Amino acid sequence: MQAVRWASPPQTERELLSRAEALAGQNLTALARSCDTQAPPDLRRHKGWVGSLMEALLGASAGSKADADFPQLGVELKTLPVDGRGVPCESTFVTSIPLLEIGDVEFEQSRVVRKLSRVLWVPVQGERSIPLATRVVGAPLLWSPSAEQLQALRDDWEELCLYIARGEVEAITGHLGKYLQVRPKAAHGGVRRVAHDADGARLLANPKGFYLRTRFTAEILREHYHLPGRRP
DNA sequence: TTGTGATCATCT
DNA sequence: AGATGATCACAA
């Protein structure tokens, strides 16, 4: 197994996809080795390890913030932990939320749209019963949202942003949103961020991020890999 | 300290 | 079991 790790960024989507396809079927021990590293015993203290490994393998620009993982292609990379049925094990973090400005932004210009316009999904075995070292990478999928999916995201986004724009950020819970939800996103519960309340006064709130529910990512995988639906 | 990479831990 | 709220590591 060679030519799995790339130091330079891919020049085309086709090249990116080819690189990702070369990872399919390999386990994390082999892939870590080609990056001169080792898989940690588990992900408890290394939650982003698989994602970072994929970035390194595919030649993503290292640590560029607020930009796509592959800037010249406008492609975002997302690993997706899946179970034996091909159903995602976890929700997918999309982006953090600028609480003070989000009310002045249109959906089309939003971080959510920028991040999700073009995504390379890389499924990886994610069940905790499988030792991290032996988990296998699946076939990648280069994806853009359909018109229907984009509209569904917009509906959720606008509903959720209304809370923030109204200064009701503390009223938002993970229960809101059919496909897109807002949840805390911080190093720990004590982190505060400036926001505003219903009167426009400043207040400190827990940082938030947008996440895709598994029902959304599950649909993406079902469509593409022709996976069976829910068992009767 | 903030944003990106996410999964953990616990409750329902 | 599934989902929500909380949390961990690292780079810039």
C-alpha cells in the first residue's frame, strides 16, 4: 500500500476523490503509519484525531481557519463515523456561530452554506465496540446539497437565527431544528461569549455551533450508497 | 483565546 | 437506543 499520503493539495476534485478512494478499505493503524504516527488507544482525549489524520493524508491545508479545507477547490472535508448499517453514529459539527452578527446575515452568505456547498464525506467505522486501531475507512462521497436539502437547511437556519437575532439565545436548545440544530460548542461549560439579550443589551452566553442531525447525514449516505431504509 | 477537528457522558 | 448538553486537543 503506497501513495496514500499527499503533502501537496489536490489540484482538482477528481484528484481529491482519487486520493480519498485510495484510503477506502484501509484501517487506521495502516493510515496512521503512513503519517509517521500511531492511533491513540481511544478517542476520549483525541476526539478530532480521525478528522485530522484524513486532512494530513489528503493534503488539506493545515489549520487554515474560516476557510475550506481545500481552498482552491472550495471543498470541505468531513469524516463521518458510521455503524455497521452505514448509519452515522454522531451528529456532524458544521460551524461555530457568530452570535453578534448572525442576525444581519442572509442564509446564502452564511457560514452554514459556505461550509456545506461542497463536502467530501469520508465514512469511517465509528462504533465504540471496534478498537480505534482496527477501524476501516469507507468509500468517499463528493457531495453538494440538493435544492430540497438546501431549502430544508434554510428553514431550520432561519428559525434558529430568529432566536439569536431576537436576543433569545438562552432559549435555544438542541431540540429545535429538523435537520440543523444549535448546540453548545466550547472547551467547557464555563466559556462565555458576548451576545445580546432581547433589549439589545450585552450579555454573556455559552458559545454555540450548528450541527447536522444524523437523520440528515444518514439520508445523504442512503441516497448515494443505496443503503436500505429503516428495518421494519 | 478562538476556531476547527469532533466524540463523550449522561439523561430521557 | 437515541439525542442533548458538555467536553477534549491542538494550531494560529
